[in-house]
Amino acid sequence: MNRRNFLSGILASGVVIGAGGLVWVGNGSNNRALTIDASLETLNRLMNAEINTLGDWGIYQILVHSAQSIEFSMIGFPEHKSALFKSSAGKLAFAAFSAKGEMTHGLSDAIPGAPAIEAEGDINYAYQRLKQSMINFANYKGPLAEHFAYGALEKWQYEQAHAMHFYNHLLEVELES
């Protein structure tokens, strides 16, 4: 078997397996609006609450990381997965997340090549940076950068991805009573 046939077989198998996975994950969608407006409302509620974080990252890191992701969608990501990855596994992953209405990823994984985020920092700065990045994205009219893992996304897809990403990180945020 030559290399081209081998790679074609692997990709074809991945598409078949991925399509089956889309049917399965599509049954668990959540009821949250996956929009920048809904994310801004959630962020505003968060800004006025006492919170604890449950994972490896504190709220400062979560907010700055979320802002970085949105900013990179407009200016370009510093590092990318291979074109083959983006056109196969990356596309399938985004399609699965989109069908389910939620994302799962390593919640303490930095964006490849992104500037390191300090463990502690000015929380107000982090809130304002994320809020401004959301507003900038909502008003952005220029070409969007290719996502480092998912490849080319339309604006509505990026909006959905940003909301799912933010909500995924909020799984490690607890409001104090």
C-alpha cells in the first residue's frame, strides 16, 4: 500500500467515525445562547459577583485567556496546527462542538504561541480586556484570521466558538453565596 492510499484511507475512516460522532454529540446540546451578546451579559454578571475558581487557573488567567482567543480571531493566531489537522480533525471537532452547543478542551491549556499569562493580576483589567475584545469582535468588519485548530470560520461560527470557549472555562468558576 502506498503512502497516499494509506493517508486517504485514514482520512476517510475519520470522516465516517466523525459523522457518527456528530449524531451522538448532537443529542446533548445546551440551552445557552451562543452569542457575543449573551457572553457579555454573563461576563457582566460575573463582574458583580464574588467568585471562586475550581481548576488550575484563577479568574484573571481565565479572563485574559478568553480575551486572547477573541483578539487572535481578528489579528491572527501566533501558531497553527498543520493544514491536514485543520482540514480533518479540527473541522470535525468544531462541527461536533457546534452540533452539541458546547465545547470541551483542556481548561489550563494556553493558546499555542500566545504570551504567557501571569497567575495573578488586576482582575478589573482582565474583565475590561475581555469585555472590550467581545465588543471589538461584535463590531469587527474585516477578514477573520484562520483558527489555529479549526481552520477558516465564518463570523457566526467564530461567535459560536468564542461563546462555547468562554462557557467551557466558566465550568471552573463558582459563585459564592
